[in-house]
Amino acid sequence: MQAKPSMKICCLGAGYVGGPTMAMIAAKCPHIEVRVVDPNAARIAAWNSENLPVYEPGLYEVVQSARGRNLFFSTDVEGAIRISDIIFVSVGTPTKTYGVGAGQAADLRYIELAARTIAKVAEGPKIIVEKSTIPVKTAEAILTILRSNSRNGQFQVLSNPEFLAEGTAIADLQAPDRVLIGGESTPEGQAAVEALASIYATWVPRDRILTTNLWSSELSKLVANAFLAQRISSINSISALCEATGADVDEVAHAIGRDSRIGPKFLKASVGFGGSCFQKDILNLTYLCKHFGLPEVASYWESVVRMNDWQKSRFAARIVNDLFNTVTGKRIAVLGFAFKKDTNDTRETAAISVCRDLLAEGAKVVVYDPKVSAEEIRKDVLGDQQNPNLEIATSALAACADTHAIAVLTEWDEFKTLDFDAILKVMHKPAFVFDGRNILPHQKLSAMGFRVHAIGKPAHPLKQA
Ligand code: NAD
Ligand code: UGA
């Protein structure tokens, strides 16, 4: 099937992936009608408003360029399936919290429900595209559900994992390192691969569109995330050694990154990686390894998550330790709550674990984040509980008032240029700064009188010869 002028496509799931990805296709391909559908009416209403549910630089402009022309957001899931030639599935695949594989395996209930809905409604030929990150061999399960439940549908299932990162989603979609498409090796499978490839080829150079078999494509997504997360855990493990020895982790990262075989990216030591995917995808990978009888491989990848958990708790413990071994009753400002800058996403953010650890020690924690709502922060840290020791501030300066320490947990640009003279005046002395992102001017702050602790930095830098 070729990308014909009247082609209609839809996407089940209007989340962080479905919304931006489909908006980019619609913006680049005015000849294709794109529907993004989701049963979550509030989310769809937000996509149709000025206030999009996902904060992402440049996203609003892309949405606005196509919305109402060839890009539509609606809750009519079945209607969209019925009229579409290509159906993307971009529903969540969180870690399973119950039954067999709880805490590790991917929860595929949303994928299965999507497949069953497609099977019920579809008539004629349809290409189903797995956009969600799923375990290897999920395409087989989807095909079995489709083919055994549909009366008139003819289906091809493709794997087309998404590699965008939040905060840079629009740049990533605009100029991806690669687009990966996996399909069956049959003539029908290859025709489906070409139909999807021809959509991306509207703006992505052909040599960046990689085609593989289904299982390679599905597995490559999990492996890409595992390798990225492994680099962060590796440099974070070295950050602890730097603190113990007097080496500087940024200098070490720079030195090793100059080796072209290692490369400079993803070597920024931090309070720990967050985000909805790294942990869940590694746990999913380890579950698969165990399932296929490879416990050594599972344990190798599991250690990446263990190191990340340790880094988060090590950071909170360092705060308690430096504040004379007690934070009970002390106010601590947490600057940044999102799992990285330029997103309002807080899923698995390191800030949740650091805030909880500090609250458990009896601290009063005051959080400020430029894009995350107070309601979200409370829900993430406390769940259904109440705790008056958690406060939310509306500016960084307000958060720092009357505190003993500041902890920077997200690398928002605005934190780099804060008025530290003003901040020092409103803090208790000695005033501590714990930079979990290594973005602040440490020497300047030390000279001003702050006691600075940064990830992987010597406590008392050696005087340069
Ligand atoms: P999300 O939770 O933000 O969005 C998923 C949406 O799917 C929800 O709004 C939900 O209501 C909807 N949904 C559930 N069942 C549905 C159905 N039957 N029909 C229509 N809609 C349905 O999730 P996300 O962050 O967009 O991630 C989606 C997938 O993409 C996951 O598998 C994730 O691993 C993968 N992924 C995410 C990112 C990212 O940056 N967030 C990047 C690459 C890949
Ligand atoms: C990651 C991958 O980068 C994407 O390719 C992938 O598509 C996506 O997961 C997914 O599957 O969901 P994302 O989680 O949005 O993207 O953001 P990243 O830039 O990868 O950052 C993840 C976490 O690692 C953040 O908390 C970030 O602060 C941290 N990080 C990143 C570091 O601590 N150090 C680094 O050097 C890089």
C-alpha cells in the first residue's frame, strides 16, 4: 500500500508520544488525515485547547499548524479505527503491579484492549503500527488477537518504536537519528513497511529509515533505552568514586568522552535518571531474559536500576549527613521536580524519592518547579496522604526563604541565573547547596559563603598548581 493522497491514519493514545508524533506527521503531510483518539476526555479537550496536556518546546506551533486542517483530536476511538488505513497504537505499557511478573514485566492490558477494539471494528485491510514500547514477540500476540477475532479485517502488524526524548521531542521528530520499522518478510509485510516508510520519507532522509524484521525492531527499542540508562548509571557510579578521591566527574566525563569510541553524550552525572521509560524498559528486559532462561544477563541489566536507586538515596543521605546528621524540623528547598528540564512530566522523577527520604527524616520540604503543578507534586510525593511538611512555592526565591539547604533536582535553565545574593540573605547559616545536576556556579557560590556539595565533585577542590 502506498501513501496515497486520501490516506487516513489514526493513533490510539494521546499521550507524550501519540500527540507529538501524530502532530508532526500531520504538519509534514498535509495530504494525510490524522486522528489522535483517546478515551480520556479531559486529555482530548486539552489537545483541542490552547493549553496542551504535554509541555514540550515547539509543540504548540506544530499542533497549531495542522489542527483542524488534517489533524483532529477526539474520543471517538472506534470511528477513527473504522475509517483509517493505518492505525498507530501508542498506549501506555507500564510495569505490571500485580500477578506473574509484578514489578518487572510490562503490563500489556492496554495493548490487548486496543487490539481487541481494532479486531471488533475493522473491515478491510489495515496496517497496525506498534508505537508503544513492548516486549519482543508482542506483534505475534497482537496478530493472533486480530486474526482470531475479526470477521472482515486483513491485518499487517509493524513495529515502529519511538525514540524521541521529552523536552526535545519536536527536534527529535523533525530530524530523527533514525526511524526504525520492523515487519514480516512476506510480500504483504514488505508492502506495509513501504507504506509506512513513505510517510516518514516526506521529511526524513531515506538512509535514516531502517527496516528490520519484527523481533529485531521490538528488541532494539528496549536495548536502546537500556544502553542509554547504563551510561548514566556508569557515570553516576564513578561520581561516588570522584567524591571519595578528589577527582571531578565532569572532567572525567569530558576526558573519556573525547574517545570517539565512547563519545561525549549521556555522560552527565546526576541525582539519578527518571522518566517513564528507562526503569520500566530495563525491568521489562530483565524479565524477558529470565523468561528465556538467561539469569546472568538479567542480573547484569538489573544492576543499572540498582545503581540508580542507590544514587537517589545517596543524594538524600548526603543532605542529612552534611546538615549535622539531622534535618528534623529544618526547611529544605527543592528546586525542580520534573524528571528533566523542558517537560512537565514527573514520572519516576528522582525528586519523588529525594523528597520522600527528606520527609521521612522529619524535614520540611518546599518544592518549586516552573512547569509542574502543586497538585501533581503533592500527588506524586504523598499519594492520598496529607503531610503539612510538604509545601509548594511559586518561585525559587520564595522556596529558599527560611531554609537551611537548597537541593537542585532538575536542570531548569532559570536556576543557573538565580539571584544568589538575595537567596543567601533569606537562608539560615551555614547555607547549604546540594547541586544534583551540576549546573550552578560552584566556585562563585563557595566564595559567597554557601557550603556547596555537587555530584561527583571534590568537597574541597585542590588548589591548581
Ligand atoms: P501516556 O500514558 O502519556 O499516554 C497513553 C495514552 O493512551 C493515555 O492517554 C491513555 O488514556 C491512552 N489509551 C489507553 N488505552 C487506549 C485505547 N484502547 N485507545 C486509545 N487510547 C488509549 O504514555 P506515553 O508516555 O505517551 O507512552 C506511550 C508508549 O510510548 C509507552 O509504551 C512508552 O513506553 C512509549 N514511549 C514513551 C516515550 C516518552 O517519552 N514518554 C518515548 C518513547 C516511547
Ligand atoms: C529516553 C530516551 O532518551 C529516548 O530515546 C526514549 O525514546 C525515551 O526515553 C522513552 O523511551 O521514553 P527521556 O526519558 O524522555 O528519553 O529523556 P532522557 O533525555 O533520556 O533523560 C532520561 C533521564 O536521564 C532524565 O532524568 C535525565 O535527566 C537523565 N540523564 C540524561 C542524566 O542523568 N544524565 C545524562 O547524561 C542524560
